[in-house]
Amino acid sequence: MHYITTSKLELETIADILSANRKLVLSEQAKQNIVHCREYLDKKMASQHEPIYGINTGFGSLCNVLIPDSDLEQLQRNLVMSHACGTGDEVPQEIVKLMLLLKIQSLSYGKSGVQLETVERLIDFFNMDMLPVVYQQGSLGASGDLSPLAHLCLPLIGMGEVNYNGKRQQAKDVLMQLKSQPVQLKSKEGLALLNGTQFMSAYGVWCLLQTRRLSASADLVSAISLDAFDGRIEPFKEHLHTIRPHKGQLKTAAAINRILEGSELIRRKKAHVQDPYSFRCIPQVHGASKDAIEYAENVFLTEINSVTDNPTIFPFENEIISGGNFHGQPLALALDFLAIALAELGNISERRTYQLISGLRELPPFLVAKPGLNSGFMIPQYTAASIVSQNKQLCSPASVDSIVSSNGQEDHVSMGANAATKCFKVVENLQRILAIELFNASQALEFRRPLQSSPIIEEVISKYREEVAFVDADKVMFTEIDKSISFLKKMEYVF
């Protein structure tokens, strides 16, 4: 059981909630916060008749249109329906579940004016794995993620679709099966549900959870490649990095040294005095990416523990403020930066793969006996190169773009949602590039026998060989790449 409170939500907590399939429940403090805010809003609405944006007015450029009290509930329902304009591919269900978690967390602070019933229904969706169907395209990442959050919340009012019990179903039919009535939204609730950054944030959190593993994968696989290429250890010595002490650089050099400790190959006398950059500069390149990842983590940890809808209600200060906490610029910049950092891990990985198949340092061309008759590992490098090229295209920053919307009222937008979906693809691509490098590096290492690599690497290769065999002659390779991807995904890193 996990209690949603106003305490800080960490990435480790989220990973545990998802992996252990934990259930959510509101803390008593969170319940009090939500109820108190709603009661304050109801009293405020009863005592004044001045326009309050989004509560008794229209939305966006219609903010000056006053809505009669009798229409306020219909106003919120109309908002959810009219903003459900998503299109494109369906958002993966694991990210939809993250969206629910992060929306619940944001609403639990008691600054949004929602009913307790509304938050508890979202918790029911999460706990039952009743996951709304949401689409990837439609958000400008500025008034929050309006369109995807509208799709996320349509089932609250008995509309839209959900994935439930392994089937895509109409939300109204599932509510009927569960003997649940749709939520009757009160003033401000639709806006509280739709304003927010939970689409961008969910994608960012998912990417960061994968990135921790991928960064460790990059260090491990590069160390295998270094030993297989008969590389030198001197560029990884600690005192070289203490005179340029970037945090990620120091961390990467230390990791490579730990992974290679005890290797016969790395200790043997070398015929060459220097390695190519893709080997020699692993600490500098991987390290820079680590530092960028840390920056992105800090941005998202702040975001997922924030109130990001609008207007924001401050009961104790007796204020309702229309501001811009839903604007996704911090996330858009961080997502673009994260995508670039991950793409560079893939970029340098493919260069190591290329060096391994080039027939250098007593390795056979394309890492196979009888090259010519056999193409060997020629084409896996093509595949890696094509994916690296696609990553470069995906790294064109979304955050530098803006298109005016809502008749000029929303005249600068972040495009953070596009940054989020692009970063998602870069993460998936990096996994494939590193798997191809592992496929090549493990093959190259066999040509160094009987010399042994380090205990850590030999253990990894031993487990890898249980799933991917040494390639003696040409065979269908895509199945071996798929098995390599699966192997890296389930690897546990102890160095």
C-alpha cells in the first residue's frame, strides 16, 4: 500500500509502486486538504459574483464571458468533452498509469478545488488498472496537457474508452459493470483535471526510469568493447579525471575501472599507444550524458511534486490566482536536453561497433571466419547507424518552437508534449543500439581467447551466451538482436 501525501514523491518510490503493483490511498492529511479547498471555493462562489477565470467564465480567449451559476456544472462537463481532441498512436498503458498517479499527486495538495470523490475515483482507476485510452498527439504543453488529460478524465464522466481486464471498452459500460455512477463535476473541476503537465511528466518519468538502467548498460557494454578491442586502461585512471572533475566523468571512469578490474586483456602489453575517441573518451562522453540526466531528474522531481493546474486556490491566503504553472517550458527544455544526452550515448556506441568490425587489432573483418563467404556482423552496424541517424533527427528541439493558439490568448507554448514523445522514441532506440554493440563486443571478445576479461565481464558474457550463441557462419541476425535487447532489459547492475 502506498499513501499519497504532501511529502515528496521520488523516482524510486514511483518505480516501486509500478513494479510491485501497489495500491494507492489518500492520507488523512491529503483528504483534509482536498475537502477544505473545495469548501472554501463553494463559500467563495456563494459570496461573490465577480468573474473568476475558469470557474464562472469561459476558457482561453473566452475568459471574459461570464457563465450563469446554473450552467457551471455543464461548463465543466463541456470542457472535458470539447478538449478531448487527441489523435495519433495510443499512449502506452504504463505511461497512462503514470499520468493517473501524477494527477492524483498534484490534486492531493488541496490547491485545485476538486471534490474528494473525484480524486478517489481516479485512485479507483489506478488501483483497478482501469486505464483510459489517451492519444499521443494534441497537446501544446502550455495550458497544461489539455487534450491528453481530457482523454484521461473522460471516463470520470462516463465517456471515452478504457483498457480494462485486457480489453478496450467503453468507459460507460465498465462503470455499469462496476455499478458506479459517473462523477458529476462541480465548478472548476474540469479545468483542474485538464490543466496540468501530467502527460509530459509521465513520459519524462518513464524515460528517466529507463535512463538509469541504460546509462549503466552503456558503461558495461563499452567496457566489454574496450577489452575486446584490446584497448588501454590509462585514459580511465582516476588522477586524470580529478584535474577535470565533472561529476559524471568521474563516475564513469570509476565504473569502467570497477568493471574491468582483474582483466588479463586490459593488463597485457599493447602494440598501440592510443585508442580512438569512441573508446578513449568514454568518461567524457558518457559522463556528460550522466550530468544531463541528473539535471533532467531534478527538473522532473520538482514538477511531479507541484501543483500545475490553473487557477490555483489558496484558502488560507483567501486568494484564487490565475497564473501559469501549467506551462511546460521547464519540462520541454529538460526533455530536449535528455534526448540529446541519450542520443549521444547511442552515437558513441555505434562508433565502437564500427571499430570492432573494421578488421583492426587482429580481429577478423566483420567478426566472422571466412569473410566474403560470410557477411558476418556487417549489417547489424548498418542497423545501428540507421537508428543513430533517426535519433539525430529526433533531437531537433521541440522547445524552440511556439505556435499561437486560442485567438492569441495563449501566444507562447512550450511544445513539451512533442519533446516528450520524441524523447520516448530516443530511449527505445538507445536500447537497440546498445544491444547491437553488446552483440558485436561479445563476438569480438571470443577472438581474444584463451585470454580472459574481468570477472564481471566474464559473468555477463556467460549469461549472455545462454541466450545468444557465438556466430560461426551467417545466420538470420534480427532474432539475435531481439534476444540481445531482451537480455539488456533484464540485466541487474552491481558495479
